[in-house]
Amino acid sequence: MVHGTLTVLVTGIALVGLDEAGDGEVNHVEATLTAAVPVAVLARVVAPARGGDGPSPLLGRSPPGPGR
């Protein structure tokens, strides 16, 4: 999920940059809202679940619990 979301985000930013370099007009509001979706997904995937004991998606291990 992390790598796929980052790929979508970087590709979208690159496409907006290429469109800026060309002759076409860029709708910056649409580009911002389109970039907000992968950022929200990335935040949801990376952020640890509240009170969860599951593995961390980045490190592959459980986060330390209280008192450790």
C-alpha cells in the first residue's frame, strides 16, 4: 500500500509538472484535490491504528505497548 500510494502521488505530481511546462492550462484546485487523496490514504496506512497491537506497516513489527 505504501509503495503504490507513493507511486500514484509522485506520478501525479510529475504529470502536473509536465502539463505546466507545456502549453496547456493547469487547474490547480483539481490537481491539489487529486493529490490530497493519495496523501490521505498514505496517512491512513502509515499511522498506527488506535489501540491496535498489529504489526507496523513500515517496520514489520509490533509497536511497543505501554510500560515497555
